[in-house]
Amino acid sequence: MLSTSTLGRIKEILQRISKGEEITLQERIDLGKLADQNPTIETGVRRAQRLRQNQNATHKIDHLLNDLDLVSADPESTFKPKVDDLGEWFSGAPSWITRS
């Protein structure tokens, strides 16, 4: 269980990440350790990174996907149907996901 002061510090760091503001290396290390132990904090980190990347999202659907945590935090991992083959896109996935 995290203390109230620790939770407040985490929220403040996540807000700065989502706004694209500077955070220290030590804050990143501490946040990474906490995120490894707590899935809620890990989700918060992903959401903050996504908000930073999608600050200029204008479509309501983009906002909905962000709010539902359905968008990848890594912009390089998105599927591009005109360029990518779906089978190749899943080639690095576990065997139970790939085609047989």
C-alpha cells in the first residue's frame, strides 16, 4: 500500500509527463520501479505518455480511444493497413496469436 504523499508525488509526475514537461532521471527510475510492482501505476504511465503524444488530437474518436486506454503508447507499433501485412505485423507475437 502506497502512502498518500507517494500517490500525490506519482500523480504530479504523471501530470508533468502528460504535459511534456521535464522530469528528473531519479523520478523516472522511481516511477519505473513502482510501475513494475503496481499495474495501476503502469497504466497511468502509459496513459500519460499517450496524452503527451496525442495533445493535438482533434477527433472525438481519438479522445475516446485515449480515455478507454485502447491506443498504444508506442507510435511505431501501430498497424498501417496500406503498408503492412497483418500476418507480418503479428510475426513477433506469441505463437497462440499468430496464424497457424
